[in-house]
Amino acid sequence: MTLPQATSGWTVWPAPAKLNLFLRITGRRPDGYHELQTVFRLLDWGDTLRLRLRGDGLVVRHGPSIAGVAEADDLTVRAAKLLQTEANVRQGVDIGIEKRIPAGGGFGGGSSDAATVLVALNRLWGVGFKTETLAALGLQLGADIPVFLRGENAWAEGIGERLQPVELPSAWYLLADPGVHAPTAGLFQAPDLTRNAAPATISDFVSGTELGNAFEPVLRAREPAVEAVFGALSLVGTPRLTGSGSGCFVEFATRESAEAALAALPPGIKAWVAAGAARSPLLDALDARADGSPGP
């Protein structure tokens, strides 16, 4: 899809992807939600959003819709309307999205897009909500949205909303998409899902203890395409699953080693290379607008 450039009132904003460097389920709450532990790693790669303010109060999504998702149910539209209501904003917005993050892969595309809408419109509409307020709004839409709003790599607990910033070393990632849209709700109900793992600590993670992803054995057993991608990636490193999606990744210390691994993969694997980010590119975009440089 070709979207308008940053002219004629359009502004351009990044919506970075994320990885879950591990994911454990340590219990189930009385309300049915599961208690999780994970580390979110933001990437310097993702979707691009273009926003243009409207005077008529309408929120309009441009371009092709996500398969099976009505415009009113699109997370970006819902995020804009939620902020509009909470802040009593009379302006509207046109929303265009250049999608790169595969749906259902566990890379956080929908959540990141929604977070970018909240952050950007908070600035463009002159709302002035603090990050904590935006994070609370985002949590109404999805458990992963607060980490994108805060824009820092983080140790996460609860349903993913209790965040503690962590510093992560520079890294490059070979990412792969098996093309499977993993149904998160269904996976949480899987009888073979481990829901009572012993809680880990940040020290466990820092020391390199293998913490795993609770969804990995479930998806590998159910989805031949995921198992095939794991087999291909195992030829060049140690593959891991991200989130509750089907996306897989291998971590490398340098871009050169990640690209060499990409070149060594068998044909037919949808894979690419991305860098880990020290902080969200979205924060850089906000800073660029604040200091008067061209920015998005």
C-alpha cells in the first residue's frame, strides 16, 4: 500500500515491533487472566503510521483493512476514539498504516500501532496526558500496549502491564514468520500449556538461565509450519518463539552474523534481520517534534 508522504497535513510516526525474550505463565487469576513473566525487547523495525487531523471529529482508517477485522474494531481506530472520548477532543483524524509486522506472529503489531496512535494524537491534539494516563487507557485495549507507550525494554509481570525497565545489550535478530495466525485465546485454553511455572527473577534472566516460552511446545506440536521454521533456524542458531504468536527469532551479537545466518537459511523461509532498540523509535519521533527539528 502506498501512503501519503508527510505533506498536506500528514505526519509520519513509527510503530516498532517487539520480541518476548522469554515468556512464563506462573498462575491464573480469579478473573481468568493468566499471570505472566516476560522481557520485552523493542526493535528498530516495524510499521509506519501516517496521521492527518480532521475538523469534523471523524476517525477514518485509510487503506486496506486487516482481514476479518471491521474498521470499527481496528485497534488504531479504537485507540483514537478512546483518547478522543477521554480527553473530550472535538477534532478527528485520518489514519494510514504501512504494515510490515505480520499479524498473529507475536511481534506486537496491532498493540504497537494502537500505542503510536495514542502517543501521537496526545501530542497532535494537544491533550497533554501523562504517560501513566496513556498506559492506563492502552491497557483497556490490550495488555502489550503499555510497554509500547512507555518505550523502554522491560521486565514485565502481571498480564504484562507491570513493567520494570531493563538495559539490554546491543543485539541483532534473525526473525522468521511461519505464516500461521496463532489464536491467542485458544492457546491459553490448550490442555498441554504449562500454567504453573516457578516464578523467575531478573537475576535468572541476566545470568542466562534458559527460561523458555510456554507457548513454544504447544505451537510446535500443533502447527507443522512453526515446527518447520524452528528446524530451519536451528541450522544457524538457537530459535525461540516470541509472545503467543507463531513468529520465531534467533539472537546474534552483530549485524554481520545475523545477515550471514539469513543467507544460510533454506529457500522458502520468510525471514529478515532487525536490530534491537535501546529505546522506542517512537520516543525519538516525539523528541524530534519537541525540539523543532523536521521529525515526522
